[in-house]
Amino acid sequence: MLFVSRLIAFTMLSASISLASAAPFFEVEAICRTAIATIMGRDPKNMQVARTVGDILFLTYVRPMDNFVWTYRCRIEGNRVVWATEPGRWREDPKDEKVFFEVVGAGKQLRIIENHSDGSSTKQLFDRDTIL
């Protein structure tokens, strides 16, 4: 009986360790930095997370030619990236472009998809080492 209870405890412990170590392939910070950089035509490594308030990330980009600081807000809703300039409105109007992300390549790549209001779409694929 002692063996059975230890076997059950070991099985449960193993399962909980496996679940605990299962982390997302890309953190929210990396997804927001990459999405905003894609929208703005910038390098994701140049976008910095300045602060987080609840589920909203505030990101900054410093333009090299004049050191002007651009600030954006970002939040993740499922596989959708919702963003805004700071100050500015959230891009969630039906006529706004919709931005999505997907993790591909066995978790080694992040794809940013922009669905434009004219029906066209743009997709950009990033390797993990180009954004982290």
C-alpha cells in the first residue's frame, strides 16, 4: 500500500512539474515589441518596454536622428494585438487594421499579421534571436 501511494504521489508531482515548466514560447513583452515595430517599420530590438500597468504595456522608441521618444500602448487579447499611440486612441474601431500574432516553427518564430481595412494583409516572420 505504501508503494502505491508513493507511486501516485510521484506521478502527480511529475505531472505538476511538467505543467509548471511549460512556458509560453514568446512573452507578451516580445510580442508587443515585435508587433509595434512591425506596424511602425522599425527593428523590434529598438522598442523598449518602459512600464506595465495591469495588462497594458507602455513601449518606447527613441528616434536616432533627433532622440525624439515615441510612446505606444499595447495589450494582447487572445492572438490579437491591440495598440495605441500615447496619447491616442486604441486601434479597435472596425475600420482600423487588425494585428494578430502566431507562434510558428516549433516555437522558434513569431509571425505578425496585419489585416488592413482594404482587405489586404501583410505578414512578417521573425526568428527568436532577431527579437530577443
